[in-house]
Amino acid sequence: MILRNLRLEREKDNNNNKKRGRRCSMFLCWVVLALFFSGLAVEIALVVEMLNAFDALIGLDT
């Protein structure tokens, strides 16, 4: 009986740890996606600025 209770407690702890791991990995996934898209937005803004500077340099800007 005692061993059965200990086994049930251990299984419950393992299930809680698995749930915590899934939550943590999902949070990290969202953080990585947010960093990726913010970096992508910065890169697009830099390319647009470089194109504007290039147009002004060669006189295409009216």
C-alpha cells in the first residue's frame, strides 16, 4: 500500500514536470518567433533606408 502510494506520487510529479516542460518550451518558442520577426522588421527597414540613400545618391529621388 505504501509502495503504491509512493509510485502514484512519483507519477504525479513526473506528469507535473512534463507539463511544466511543455509550457516552458512553448514560451521559448514564442520568444524566439518574436525575436525573429522583430529582427526581420529591422532588416527590412534597413534595406528600405539603403535603397532611399542609393536613390538620392544617383539622383533618382525627385
